[in-house]
Amino acid sequence: MLSYDLNARKNGKESRFIYKYLYECIREDIIKGNLKPDEKLPGKRSLADHLGISVNSVMNAYSLLLTEGFIYSEEKKGYFVQPLNYVTMPKKSQPLIEEDEDLTDPDYLIDFRANRVSLHLFPTTVWGKYMREALALSGDLLFQTIPYKGLYELRQAIANDLLKTRNMQVDPAQIIIGAGTEYLYNRLLVLLKEYGSFASADPGYRRFERIAQNYDVTWKYIPTDESNIRIDELENSGANIVHVSPANLFPVGYAMPIKRRIELFNWVNEKRGRFIIEDDYDSEFRYDSAFIMPLFAEDVSNKVIYMNTFSKTLVPSIRISYMVLPPKLMKKYEENLSFYSCSVSSFEKYALARFISEGHYERHLLKLINYYRKIRQMTLTRFKKSRLSAISKIEEYNAGTHFLIRIRTDKTDAEVKRIGNEKGLHISLYSAYSADQKREKEDECCLVINYAGITEDNIDEVIRRIEDIFL
């Protein structure tokens, strides 16, 4: 029987949930080989009784291990350890660095583009309070030149949040804040161009490639499967920099299991000058587990660049994103690119720092997750009961704020988009995220349904209009 000291879950100032600590303990035993391949794990109820915790805590821990590929389940038999062949990855001791200073068309009933959010949930009163507080501060604090990495208070708040929520040990000096991921992508392309060509998952987020075209950077598209990006194809591409989304491969929603992560780490460590750009966009929204461990938290070779944004968890108009560079690349950035000024005002950065530090961001995120879980289930149920059910198939992986619906039709994607526009719907097509912009099947249109903009009041009308496109 597995035995762990659950009183040890309080690590420093970080109080962790029991299920999260149990997950970490079992995960560590699998990595170290204490739990053998195909070894059967205790039943949820028996382990809960043994440890003196709730069955739900064990169930949540197992669910997370299952999602990340550390264990597998067999019907009516239970849970077993997934056979894994790799060298144990020790915890990284992060070296410290010396510190130096498209809007929705109002005619649309709904916009299914991925950057839509539920604006009515944003706590405008609290945000306004911190903005007023920023304006009232001494001019010496906020009116002077902004450090090129961004306001230190915000970088410290982000570092604390990353440690608490993602087990990432980050020094604030490693963080660079920018006005949106596009700005940060620009900086990365300049920083990494000398290392060779870039690669990205296909299908996937296309913005990085479009920016790269302006820098005359060679770009490769790498096929994917249900384990995310294919490493054999990446190896054959000749690329040295790869852009991945291990927690949620948009738009399909695949998480990268441990076997594929190991393969990716092996690839990046085979040659000098290789790096991984980890895009953690939308990773906060998971409905079957709390989080997916970032690659950055498991990286022992300082080869992962971590990127995230507040555009989806707050509102798109607050253009604040950030990236975390490994020490070697940060030194290179300081030597060559520190003349670029930070592109976010100190007032907004100060407000966000306070918003995070005072716990409002965590509470707001929890509210968003609960709301999206409700809207997601409601939307899925309505689609399954709609007239489309006979000619469609839904694909969703409990991640992000979207799912796919594949609809059999003789209409082209262009026709679907045009008819959708006429009916007040800004349609998002799966093919738009593919390198060749083509359908996987000629007689099937795949829609990306971003339900963040759907409400209880408009859901029936939205589905009725989608039905009218195809029926």
C-alpha cells in the first residue's frame, strides 16, 4: 500500500491541496522507479482509507496522472503504472541572475474566434481601485523610465504565482513583460534567429509563423497526433527551435503525455543551439484536473522558454503578456536587446501586480473556470440535442474554452463562413489552423466552437443559426 506523509504538503509558504501533493508523490515514485511498470495502484477507496483522506482527493490525483500519461486504466481492473523508459529528471536548482534595472463586430451575435472572453465576469470595480491607487502614487515610482523587463513588482508577483500554481522556480530577473505575445514573439525571433530554422505543430496557432515572415525566418510545419507534436517528424525537419503547446494544443486540445515530453527533451538536448518555446496559453482552463506540469518546470538543461498572457484570463484590452528566459538566453537578451523599452505602462503593471498579490487573480480565475465549465456542459448538451446531431461529431478534451464539431456537408468552408456572416456568426474553421488551409475530409466541415462568448441567454439562438447554415 502506498504511504505518504500528507502533513509534509506544506512547503515553505505554499499550502498545497492534498490531491495535488498526492499526485506529486506518486509521480515522483514512478519517475524514480519505486513504482514498477504495469504495477497495479491501490483502489481509490482503499488508498483513501489508508491515508485518511477523501476518495475525491485520490480520484483527482489519479485523474491528473492519467491525463499526463503516468498511469493507465483498465475497465473493471483499476489503475496501472505506465511503462516509461527514461533517465530520471532531477529537480532544477535555478541559478539566480543579478538584477538590473481585433474587436468583435457589433453586428455579430457571436464571434467564435479563440481570443474572445466573457467580459462580464471581469471584476472592474477591483481593477479600477488598483488603477486609482497607481495614479495616486508618487511620481518618482511610476513616472520615471520603465525598466526594459517591466515593473519589478509585477515580475515578482508573476514569479510567486508560477511557483504556487505551476511548480516553476523562476527569478523575477528572468521575466520579460510585453504588450501581447506578438511583441514578445518579435523579440524572440531576433534573439534566436542565429540558431537556425523554427518549427511549429500542424495544426496549431499560426500567429508566430506570420510574424516570422517579416524577419525572413525559415519555418517548418510538424505533423501532430494524439500525443501532440511528432518528434520523429521534428527530427527530420532540421529545425532547431520548436514552438509547442504541451498543455493544450490549439485547436484540438491534446495534452502532451510524459512519453512525448521525454522524447522532446531528448531531441532538444541532442544538439547545442536547440530550444523549446513553450506556449502555455489557455492552460489555466482544465475541467478534469487542476493543471498540466509545464515543460519549464521539468527542464534540467535550461532549454525551455516559457510564454503566457493575461489576455484570456483577464480581458484582451489589458495587453500584458510575459516570457521567462533561461539564464543563458537572458544574458544574451541583456547584451543585445535591452535597448528595447517595455511596451506596457507602469500604471497597468502596478495594478496587475496588486491584483495578483492580493489574491484577486486567483479568485477571478476560479470564478472563470466554474463559469466556463457550466457553459461548456450546457453548450455540449444543446448541440447533442440539436438538429445537427445526426450529421455531426463533437470532439473535446476538457481543455481551453473551445471544442470541435465536425459536420458532414457538401458546402465548402468558404460557403460556410459566408453564410455564417450573413447570419451574424463569425465562424472559426479548423482548416484555418492547418498549414495548407485545407479540410481533412472534403465532405466534412470542422468548426472551432469557442464558447467563452456564449451565454445562457443566447445559446439557443446561436445553435439555431448554426443549424440553419447546414440544414
